[in-house]
Amino acid sequence: MRDAGTKAARIFIIDDHPVVRQGLRLLFMHAAHIVCGEAESLGCVMERLGDADADIAQRAAFWTSFSQRAIRRRRSALAPYLA
């Protein structure tokens, strides 16, 4: 749990597995953070992240269903958010 004076982070979850997203959501909510959105693909990230008003985006360590080339092409747009 966070200290009472600490501001909750607004977190956007990116992972292609629903169970992983659910686990991260529960973990962040337990720590009193705000989950402001989720995405299961890079296309969904590009559609949803801008409107989510996120402080940070938590992505999977290994995006097995996403090509490295696609990630590199979009990294500049996502860079301010990625953890």
C-alpha cells in the first residue's frame, strides 16, 4: 500500500493475454493506483492510449504476438508512456 500523501498513478496496461491484464489490474488496484485503460494489441494501444490520460503504460516484457518492427515504428509515439 502507498503512503497516504502519495498520489495514485494512472496506469494503462498493455498485454495480449487477458489473464495477465487481469492480474496486473488487481495488483495495481490493490496498491491504490488507477487503471485507466487496457489494450491487447498495438493497434488498440494507438487507439486508446491518447484518451486514457495515463501517467504510465505497463507493457509485457515479451510481446510475442507483436513484431519487433511494428514496436520500433510505434515506439516514438508510445515513448512518453512506456514503463
